[in-house]
Amino acid sequence: RLRALNRLQVILQHLKMSKQTDSTAEVLLEKKGGAGIITLNRPKALNALNLSMIQQIYPQIKTWEKDPETYLIIIKGSGGKAFCAGGDIRALTEAGTAGDKMSQDFFIGEYRLNNAVGTCKKPYVALIDGITMGGGVGVSVHGHFRVATEKTLFAMPETAIGLFPDVGGGYFLPRLSGKVGYYLALTGCRLKGRDVLKAGIATHFVESEKLPALEKDLIALKSPSKEKIADVLNSYHMKCTLDQEKEFVLDEHMDKINSIFSANSMEEIVKKLKQDGSPFAMRQLETLNKMSPTSLKLTLRQLREGASMSLQDVLKMEYRLSQACMKGHDFYEGVRAVLIDKDQSPKWKPAALEEVSDEFVDNCFKPLGNDDLKL
């Protein structure tokens, strides 16, 4: 009977492995050579992360981290259009509206995963080919290596849907050079291709069609060190001449960005943009006027505080903010306007920056006692 039981366990283990490499699975978890490979596999949904994907990826990273036969972890997206376009916002909206616990579980799971990436002891290589936004940034930017391609489209567009640039945005955005992170966070500005590298979000730039060869070379490494992995990535990066001569898209505006976005309040940023009056400043003003005033205020404070915090403390702070947004109005209204009805005209409450009180903002940052995020 014991032998039968053992045989059953072997079969079950086999089934579990085959389930994970089944092409219909939402995330594929495979071991090739010395590499653990995570493939986000919801191409029709642009590989948006849902709770079940998060719950599969997290324990797998932890297992590979302890496995002496796994030397690196590679994460990529399937379908050729997106690495990962973000979190599954629709599911979150439905859960939040229904008062379902999923609106807590999702953020807890996602932020724990972001922390696992940020603290991973094995070299972690994210191939951010295609659309990389929100939740997709969270599972890539905190890792050791991020490889962008000419197809990479990066953005943190959360202020447009009544949210804030979470997934550790409060950690990595204020650490980008000058005030570029503040600018990206508040305006949701999109960066493409080599600009993702120039902004300091990616560490390497490789042509999209070279990624399969790069992956193969990484898998073929025999018990590699982080340095050996870096050597392979550097050699591909050095050989890539695509768009090499192009200036960083924000270069000519950097002085303005640094002076305007260093203001202490959203009202002051708006005032400085109006005073500047240049076509660039007017465009930014127009963009900010479309965003949730509550989101803008939360985001500015999130980045200013996050600039001197550890990733763990930032994620705890962001969890508090996520729960405040789930209880508020603007997130549901933003999702309705942008994703559901697609009328692109959200009715924010409050509708103006002046109406978002400091007291309200303070409350969003308050500890949640026993409900605080535990990492």
C-alpha cells in the first residue's frame, strides 16, 4: 500500500509539473539547464497579472532561491506584444465593489512578490520586451537585470485611474536621476525603446529578435556567477547599435523637469508650470488636469517619503495607500472611464487639488495596525 501511495505521489508530482508547462496555463514555470524560467502567459490580456499568477510565481521564486542547482531566474512574457501590461485591474474593481477580500489579498500577494524580486539572492533577469506597465514594472524593475528592446513601452499610468504608482514605485521612481521619476509618476508619461534604458529603468538594451539567442546563452552557462551573467548581457548590449545615436527623449526638457517637479506640493508644481508657460509646460499642465487630484497628492507624498525608505517600508506604505484607494471613489470612477465605458472623462471627487485636504492625505498614510502588510 505504501508503494502504491508513493507511486501516486510521483504521478501527482508529474501532473503538477505538466500542468505548469501546459500552454493554456496563465503562467509557465520551467527549469532549463541552470535557469528557472517564468513566462507570463496571458497574451490576450497583455500578460496582466492576476492573483492566481502571483500565487504561483511567488513560491516558485522562493524554491529556486534555495535550490543549489538553480543559478539564475529569467522572467518574460508570451505573445510578442507585452511583457506585462499591469495588474488585473478589472478583477480588482469587481472585488472592491463587492467588498470582497480579494482587494486585500491581491495587493498583499503582489507586494510580497515585488519584495521577493527585490531581495532575490539568485541573479534575476527580466526580459521587458513590449508593453511594461504598473504590475509588470513591479516584477521586473526590482531585479538585478532588466533588458529592454525597441518594442519596450514603459509607463506608470496609475494617476489616470485614481490609483498611484505602486508595486514599489515609491522606491525606484525617486531614485532615478534628477526629478524624472516624479515626472513619470505624476504625468504617466510613456517611454519607448532605448529611452527606457536612458532613464535608468532598464540595465541593458538588446534587439527584440536577439532575445531567444540571449536566453539560450544564459541557460547554457555552467554554474554562473552574477558577473558571468552580466558579461553575457553586456556582450549583447554592446553589439546592439539600434537607435544608439538618438538623444534621450526628455534631454531637452530635463532642466525644466528638475526645477518644476522639485516643488513641495502639487499646487506649487501647477503654479510653476503656468509660470513657465512653454509649450512643454502647457502640455504637462493639460495632462495633470486630467488626472485624479487625490492620486496626484498621494503620489507626490509617496515619492517624497519613499526616497529615503527601504523597499520593504515603501511596500508597507503603499499597501496602506492601496486600501485607502479601494475605499475611495476615484479608483472605481477611473477604471469606469478608462477601461469599462471608455468615455475617457472621469468625474473625480474631489474635482480640484485645493479640495484634497492635507488631513485626508495624512489619513491615507496612517498605519493599519494588525492589518498592515507583513513581508
